Amino acid sequence: MNQEKFPINVKATTQYGDNIKAWVSYLNAHHMLPYERIAELIEDMVKHKISTGTIYNFLSESYNNLEAFEERLKKELLKEEIVHADETGVNVQGNLKWIHIASSNSAVHYGVHNKRGHEAMDAIDILPNYQGVLIHDHWSPYLHYNNIAHSFCNAHILRELQSQIDNHDKLWAKELQTLLKKANKIVKIHKEEQKTSLSNEIRDKIIKEYEKITSKAIKEYPPPKKSNKRGRPKQEKGKNLLDRLIKYQTETLRFIDDFRVPFTNNLAERDLRMIKVKQKISGTFASFKGAELFCRIKSFIATLKKNSLSVLDGLRDSFTFQPMRLLGWGC
């Protein structure tokens, strides 16, 4: 009598199939539905009640099967010429934790950690080994990495300058804001014309104007008054901003020297936005482990979508031990 071998992924006489497991993972990590609403949706659709514990087990299985994917994902991000970074706070059992993102046009990694600073970035283990250009805001822990060429998000800078205009009527902020917008427009036109760089004349004119504005602005702020208190005397926010713009002129203007570098960090902000949506829909994570499950599965789904690949096919693959098949990354 001939008999087929039992499928390797079937380990019980009765069990849920890969389609329902993939669907549950998709609903939780992409559509941000909490376990209870997923269970309710499945019962409404197929008249079968599934427990939240079973849903957790599905996600845990997907998480375990995606371990090799996450390791490969980090290696792929290290190959990228440009990576975007950002972080946001999340509620885990009523405590503040942090989700960190490293993102490119073709891949994205989400990692959760207790801390916000470079201790977390070291543990996630992407930035310590990265050698390209990192786009981020002025959050100082990113500057801890000397192996990286840094570029600041000018959308953040424009907002900070606008605050100085609105609240303190600072002319220098208006002038610098106008210059940055003008420089961005010039770069866009050059890119549209298939040019790969600015002429030395145009570049030097932008830099000269930047330095003229900042050097004139510094005279508006007298030295802070001496205090008996320990530590550095407190400065106005506008002076702190100006100091950063002077110190990190290269990082602020990198987009005019390297046309691969975008003007803003919008890519990371878009990729991180759904985490904030999840907090609004689902509320807190019930456990730190639950946050870890979410981040790894979310990394997989988001990377598939960046490459215009089928999420459900990819998630099914993760339950048949070939999660990187669609991405062509091998096993």
C-alpha cells in the first residue's frame, strides 16, 4: 500500500492550517487588531470561536519561524547606502518602552527595547555596524556612532525655526528657513534634470549664505548670566537650536552635497506612524514578549510591502519554514 508522508508542519491529529495562522498574523501586525477583535472577526466570518491564547500561539510560532529572516534583514540593511532611523514610545503593561526603526526603500526593521538611547541601538545591533548615511532628527544618541555619516531631518529643523519665528519673531530663523527651502528646491530641479550634483558656484553660494545668517544670528544672544548653580548656564531654546545648526552644518546641508540624501526623514516617520496607530486602536501591549512578537512580524510584513510582494503568501511561507522565498534572500 502506497502512502504519502505526513506533512512536516502537521504535528497533531487536528490543528489549524497555515492560511488561518497567516491571516491572524496579518490582522494583528498590519491591521493592528487586538486579539479579542481578531477572535470576534473570525467567529463572525466562519462561525468558529478561537481563543486569544490560540492567537498568541500563532503569533509566537510566526515569530520563531522568522528568526532567520530578522538576522538576514539586519544584514540587508547594512548594505544600504541610505538608512532612516527614528523611535517612538509605546505602552507595555503600563510602562514606557521604545520601538526603534531602521528603514530603507526596500526594507524596515522594528525593534523594541526598555531604553531610548544608544544602549538600545547597540542591543538591536544595526547602527553599530552600519557604514552608510543615516537620516535622523537631532536626537543626540544617534551621533554616538562615528562609523556613520549623519544627515539631519530638515523637516524637524524647519518646524523648530518656525517656532522661533512665531514665538520670538526671530529674523535669522526666517532667513535660514527660506534658505533651506530654496536649497531643497534647487536640488530637486537638478535631480529632475538628471544632474548628480550642484555646480561649485551654486553650492558655495548656499554655504556662504548659511554661514552669513548663523554668524550674524549668534550676535543676537548675549552670553548667559553666571550662576552659582553647578553645570552649564541655561540658554534660550533659540540659542540651543542655533548652536546645533552651526556645529552640525555639514549634517544639515548634506542633501546639497549628496543627491542620494533626502531633505527629510519622512520615510522613517511614515514607517513609524502605524505604531502610533496601533497604540490608538489596541492600547497597550500586554507583555514585553508580545511587543517583540509584533515587531518581528511587522518587520516582515512591512518589508514584503516595500517590495510589492504578497503579504499573505509570505506569511504562509513563514509557517512552512521558507519565509524568505518571495524576497529571494535564500534560507
